[in-house]
Amino acid sequence: MELELPKSDLLQFVIYLLQTLERDALPLFRMLRQNYKSSIDREPAFNELLDGVAEKFYGVRRRNPLQGMFGDLFNMMGGGDATV
């Protein structure tokens, strides 16, 4: 018996996400997040969950929200490391 799932952008994103995790492909993960940004942004907690996925599966450290403009400036000057 095959499960019939509703067609939606987020469901398609999750299918692609699972395939990406199987391949250990961080650039593809980032591309998926960008391509599905409008759908992801509809649910406020989704980005935080995806940050957790990036941290757990790809070793990407979460961005510190307190960094603000100065942290971004420091990262642009080459002083930062990989963040989501």
C-alpha cells in the first residue's frame, strides 16, 4: 500500500532535503534552502529547525543572533568561520 501525500512546496522540499542528507552535500542543502525560501519562511520555526539540521549533519555552527552588524562585518573581512 502506497501512501498518497498532498502535493506542496514544503513536502517537495523535505523529499529533496532527505536525498541531500544521504549525499552529505552542504552546497546542495544551502541551494535548497535558498530555492524554497518563500515556502520555508511561512513557518517561523522552520528556519531554526533547518539550522539544527545544518549543525547536526554538516557541522555548521549556528549563527549567534547577538553578533549583529559587527559580527557580519568581521565575517566579511575573513575573520569568521562557517555559519548557517
